Amino acid sequence: MRILTAVSILALAFASQAAQAQAPSARETAPQARAEKAISPEESAARIDAIRQKAEALERSRDEKLKRTTKSICIGC
């Protein structure tokens, strides 16, 4: 029983390695990282501002939802 278990574990280990292996031609033609263009400071500031506004709006909506939920539950101490 132990021998059968050991053999099956080894077979699975070798099979998984063969499944993950790539052919040399596949590794050579792997997609290269694309070169991103430089972002100007104005564009960067605009993106940061948009992200900040989106995060603040999300926080306001979560706060409002929390207030509505706790208002119906809490009656004060």
C-alpha cells in the first residue's frame, strides 16, 4: 500500500512538471512588456484628482449607508 502511494505521488509530480513545461520556441516568442509613454505632470495630476474624487464619493456613499443602517438600529444610550 505504501509503495503504491509513493509511486502515485511520484507519477503525479512528474506529470505536473511535464504539463507546466513550455517549448523553447514558446518562451522566445513571449510577449514583451509594452513601453508606456511618459505622462505629463498635468495628466498625472488630473488622474490623481479623478481617483481622489471617486474614492471620496465612494466613502460618502458608504458613510450614508452606515448612517441609515445605524439610525434604524440605535436609539441612543
